[in-house]
Amino acid sequence: MRNLRRLLLIGLLAVAGAPVVAGQGPGPGNGGPPQFLLRATPDNAPIVAARHGLSIVGQVNDGSGVIMFLAVPAMDTPGLSQDFNADTEITAFEENRSVRVPEAIHPRLAQSTAAILETLPDRTIIPYYGRNVWRGYAYQPAAMLINAPIVHTLFATGGGTVAIIDTGIDVNHPALAGAIVPGYDFIRNQVAITSDLGSVSQSTAAILEGERIGEPMQAANVNQSTAAILEQSTAAILEGEGLPPAFGHGTMVAGLIRLVAPTTQIMPLTAFTADGAGDVFDVVRAIYYAVDHGAKVINMSFSLQNWSAELLRAVNYANEHDVICVASAGNNGEETLVFPSAFRHVIGVGSSNNLDQRSAFSNYGNGLVRLAAPGEGLITAFPGGRYAAVSGTSFSAALVTGAAALLEQLVPGIEPNNAQEALSRAKRIGQDMGEGRLDLYAALQRVLR
């Protein structure tokens, strides 16, 4: 147990501003000119681009008769923003910014690490709503705390489609069996669903996907952000080679959504690489795609430090189409505002521990956090058919996203405001954590009255 305790490293995964632009074309972090999100009518867009020496990289039609397009100038020309301001055919513009899923602070857990470890060896395979999963995953303390088992028996198990804007998702994971609907990879601009396994060497992927029957299991530090449950024979190899910083983030989020809503469907929307890189344009494209392709809930386990007008427009578009948006509040342990969590039509989620105390790493404040949910030592899916113990507001948000899917089953097409009101029937845990800690039983009872 002492060795396990030493090897277990529970980290945080969040998205914050960073100076490296990911995605299409050169960016400021790569020594190239900036990228801009501009709005114009479809007819005016090529004219505007030619006038300012821009190359159009991609575009989004929000149904209003105006398109948003990403453009890159031939060079970083001084005064370009002033030129945009003076152009009456440009209705709005902002510089495209990078976002990342970086390493963050490690929490000082209020609950015992030993208590978390005691749940990991319970890898008995049990049936769970049409698929086979670990008992330690299905009946972990957080699930019991928010009353997941009882609401599954009495009320709902999840309906509609949940879009996850994140890194790639291991669609072949046993915990996600039968859950996946077509999505889109905005990094590679392709319909094919990709997994983070494609971002590592063939030998590492083979280790993660290798035979696991009959070998002793342990927690191993594989990438400074998760405690993946690996065989002793492979732990040392992966510790040496390492994994990308955000490896498995999308899979881990998906696993927790399906924990709470085991019969909901998952739409994977890849907007971040396994290294954690993404940009505003891809995130915004993903939101419009989710709404236009039938998602009823959108999970956004990332945050921007600065306001983005285009991100706000996309969130408002989702709200106007009765799509519930859930976002993580961030892991800096500050009373602050980050986006999209702080937007009015988004359910911002902070992290609490299993003692109903705010996690030390969780951002807080009633202008940011609408709801709290357990976010320490959660057990969830990990690429290669494995499981991991994780902590962070990303994963608290996933539990609330699952709760929204339960509401969607009981009240198909429920309006976001009504969903937020139902979820506000929570256990109060402090004035800085919004309405309190998620209580599925109280929330579902509210909509059944």
C-alpha cells in the first residue's frame, strides 16, 4: 500500500490561455501573423479578405445571414485592427487565441488518499446498463454521494445526445460501449472519430491496449495528470516514455458522463490535441456543430481567462435552441471569472470533495460557479480500456453534464433555464459555490412535480 500511495499522483486538467496557437496555419506563438475571427455576409467575406490581404481558413454559418470566418494576413501588419474597425462590411472581429489543457497545481486532498486507493483494486467486472465495467467505477463514493444509483432505479438513466468538446475519445472503451454517435474532429477536419491513442508511439499504444487478464494491477504515474490503473509489467515502460499532457482527457470526461447517465449518447467533438492545444475558432465551430446536429447538452471542460465575443455568441446560439451548456470553473483555487463558465447561459461547475467541502484547487465565486460536484479522486475510463483516478473541475462538470442528460430524458427538450432551476436543488456547501453540491434525487424530483 505504501508503494501504491507513493505512485498515485492525482492531477488536474483545465484549459487556460497560453501563448502558443494550435490548429490551422501559422500563429503568433509560431512566429507567424495573428489569426482573426471576422464576421461579414457570405457575399462580402471574400471581398473583405481580398481588401485586407487575408487568406480565409474556415468559416461558420450561424443561420443569421452573417458568417464568421477565420482569416490569416500575409504578414503581421501594424494597424490591421484599426483597418477592420473602419471597414463597414466587417460587423465584428477578434483575434483568434490559443487555449490549452496544461498541467496545473496538485490538490491537497481533504479526503484520504488511502481511501481513494482502497477503491482502485475493486476491478470486479459487473454488468452496468448494457456494458461491462469495473465495480469500483460504477459504485464509487462520488456516485453514491450524488444519489446516482437511486435515481437510476426510480427516475431516469439518461436521454438525448451529449456533445463533448475535448480531446479525442476512446470510442472502443468498454465503459462507452454502444454510446457513440457520429461526431467531428476539428483538429484534422474529418468526420472519423479519433482516439488519443493515435498521438503516441505504436509501442505505447500497444501497451495501453495490451492483454490485462490475470496480471496484478497498480496505480502508476504515467503523465503527471492522472493515476492510470496499469499492470506492474507495463508501469515502468510508460513512466519512462511518458504520455502527452492532456492524454485521455476526453475519454475520462466521457466516462463520468456515462457514469451518471449510463444510457445517454455521446457525440465526440475533438477540438484539443492530446498535448492540450486548441483555439477559440475550433471550440466555437464545435458548439455550432453540436447544436446543428442534434445535441441536447454540451460539455465544455475548459476555460478561457479572457472574454470572447464569438464564444458568447455560440453559447447564446445553443441556449436559443434549448441546448444545455455545462462548463468547468477552472483549477487555480481563486475567486475569479473564466469563460464560458461565467456566461449567463452556462452552468459553471466547481469541485467539492466527498466531505462536501470546496476543493482547494477549485475556482469559486457566485459569479462563476452555479453548482458544485465531486471532483477529487474520481474513477473513470482511460484510453486502452483502462481506468484512472482523476481530480479537477473538468470532471465535476462531467457529472453535472450527466445530470442534465437525466433531465433531458424526463423532460425531452427541457429549456436550459428550467434545467438550471432543477439542478439548483442542491445541498448547500458554502456561499462561494453557487447553489451547492449536485443532488440528482432532488433535481429530478423537481421536474416531476
